[in-house]
Amino acid sequence: MSKRMRLLVVDDSKMSRMMITSIVKEHDDNWDIIQAASADEALTCSLEGQFDAVTLDVNMPGKTGLEIIPELKENLPSAHIAVISANIQKATTTAVYEFGLRFIAKPITESKIKLFLKEAGIDCENA
Amino acid sequence: MKTLKLSELQLDTLAEIFNIGIGSAAASLSEMINEDVQLSIPSVSCLPVMQASSTLTGDQSAILSAVEQHFSGEFEGTAFLLFPKGESLELVRRLISSDLPLEELSEFEEDALKEVGNVILNACFYTISNMLDCHLDGDIPNHVQGSCQEILGRGDGDIDEKVVLMLSMTFSIPSGDINGEISYMMNVKSMQNFLRIVDTYLTQIIS
């Protein structure tokens, strides 16, 4: 039996959290998905257990996604993190790449999420 | 006076759709002015026109500079991009990279703001149309000035039959302290058609 995978979905939009959850679950039911509606909630989740992958929004009430990346990476050293944002300006994408992370432009689509999991080597075929 | 109550999930979905539209528009605007554009967290509310007008500007007599663009398709109405008058001129200054005093910038204001409106409002139309799989046609944008009530009160039809889908999302340019807001005004029937399309989209996501 394959090991269960854990995904942390961080987004202040319920719709976006639902979409990512639905896409990943449909792709492979082997994922346990935890949702966080803010950067602070995400940090709390990151202290409570390890994750294989994280999708992280940028513009959220309170801290932005970019602000918590260093702490998130420290708490979740083996997690594959993708920053998913509608803010597609160069300043944002450059900051994400400087952290060595993937950037996915919203809108969220099935192909973008599947590609992230595949490229990270953590989709169902590689898990 | 007409009102419509939107569910929490409908409001969340609309906020996210506009967030994506404005995110894309901000990237274009950022390239036009060669500066990072900061975006606030979007929030959406649906209000009668008079109430929207007083919410948008605390000072009823404040003069706004706006771009309006009529749209039609599976639902129809008018989209507005609104700036306080002084801030719109500062944006024009950024666009044409000029040191001209504000008074002299006025002659460029109409053209420059129509171009900004064209970029931002069309990015939102495109995102709505693309995500919700519906057809929307936008007319040529038009520049208008006046109090918020005067701007929202323009056009055909009874103002009491219309509602404003008010998107409170400011995009600001730190060096110019420029803040813009976007609103969509529709009659109640159009708004109901729009919400039906949003509900269909949500059903598809959940299923």
C-alpha cells in the first residue's frame, strides 16, 4: 500500500481552496488535504505535521504568502511548495524564483496543478 | 430600491474572479508605468445604486475621474474604474513620464485614463468570460467626471431598478499614492443572470 501524501492548501479564497482540493482528490485519492485560509493558519499547520506539498497564495489578509516562505521552508524542509497567485507581476514572480519555488499563475486549472505534482515527482505515479 | 442578497460562496467566488482579472491587469499596468503595482485584498458587495455611491465616497461632493465601459452578452451593464480626481492626474503623469504640473496634465487625462480603463476593465471582462464560460462584449470606454452619484446615475433606465456589484480592491502605486476602485452596475435581472452563471460554475467545481 502506498504511503499517504499530505497537501497544505493556503488561500483566503474558499473557492480556490475547493478547486485545488477537488482537482487533487480527483487525480489521486491518496492525498490528505489540509486547508488554511491565512498565512498565520498556514504557519500553525506547518508546526503540527509534515507535508509533501504546499500551494501558497500571495495576497491574503494579514501576512502575505511571500512573507512566510522562509518560516514555511524551515518548518517543512522536504515539502514541494508552489506559489499560486493572480499577482503575476515581475516583482512577485522574481521573488518566488529567488526562493527557489515554483510560480503558478491563477486561474487555477487541472493541468497546472497536475503539472506541479508531476514535476515535483509526487503525483500518483511517482509517490 | 432593489437589493439582492448574495451567498458567502458567491461573494468569495466573485472576489476571486476579480482578483485574477485585476492581477492580470496590474501586470500590464506595471509594464506601462515601469513600477510595481500593489494590490489590496478584494472584497465584493452588492448594493442599491444610492447606497453604493455613499459607500464609495464618504464625501458626496468629491469629484471623481472615471472610465465607464458598457458591456453586453449573457448579462449586461456598465463597468466603472474610479479614481479621486487628483490621483487620476498623478497616474497620467506616471503613464507619460512627465514632470508637467498637474494643471497641464489635464489635456492628456482623458486619453490616458481611457487606455488604463481599457486594460483593466477588459482584463476583468476576459477573466469573467473565460472562467465562467460566458460571452461578453465590451463597448469603447468613455471618460467621465463628477460626483460618484452623478457618475453612477448616468445612462438609461430607472436608477432604483439597478444594483451595483461593488468590487473594493485598490491597486496602488507606492511612489504616486494612487488608488483605484472598480464597480459593475447592472439591473436586477442582469445581476440574477450573472449569479446563475456563477452558481453553474460552482456546481461544476464541487462535482
